[in-house]
Amino acid sequence: MCRSCGTIADVDCAIGPAPCLTASDDHGFVIDQAEVTYWGTCPDCLTTRIA
Ligand SMILES: [Zn+2]
């Protein structure tokens, strides 16, 4: 998700180590899915910022 314009791009797979995909406290829930949001700057905003 772009911090600048809010554009969202879906990512199918996470690559690299996952430090906290296991909840430290599941509050009694049986967890079958985790959702990760990557925050950053999209290519459009990056280009605008540089130009
Ligand atoms: Zn953007």
C-alpha cells in the first residue's frame, strides 16, 4: 500500500523471513489465515518525487 496516494497492489506470496506471522496471543481463536500489509511508495509516486 502506497503511503502517498493509497494505491494498493496485491501480492500473492511473501518472500523472505517472517518474524511475526505467529500470533503471540491468539485470544482463543483457531487461526487459519494471516494478512500482511506492506507499506511503502508506489512507482508513480516515486517518479513524481524524483522528477
Ligand atoms: Zn503512490
